[in-house]
Amino acid sequence: MHDAEQDDRLIPEPRVRARYGVSDMTLWRWDHNPALNFPAPIRINGRKYRRLSELVAWERARAAQQQAA
């Protein structure tokens, strides 16, 4: 299996919500908060997806920030 950093699979928005245990509104807020730097969605036929590699990179950056604090 590929390393998640290089995994360009697209994750549908419902799975992104489930991954973080958040609502649609929370994802909307994350998308509109530039300081959070949450990966932008990719729209295909009116549906939102996110790259797994970008989500993993975001998670790692957040973990590093929390450890540094």
C-alpha cells in the first residue's frame, strides 16, 4: 500500500466529517478560517472531496503545533 502522504485518493465530504467527528457547519467554518489552513475541497459534479494526502499533512501539522505549544 502507498504511504498516506503520497496517497492522492479523493475522500468524499461525508467521510471527511466522519474522520473528524464534525458537522457540515464545522467543515464550512474550517474552510472559511484561513488561519486553520484546512485543505480546500475539490468539487466534482456538485459534490465535495478532499485529497487524503492533504488531510494527513494537515493532521501532522496540527499535531506538531500542539506539541510545540
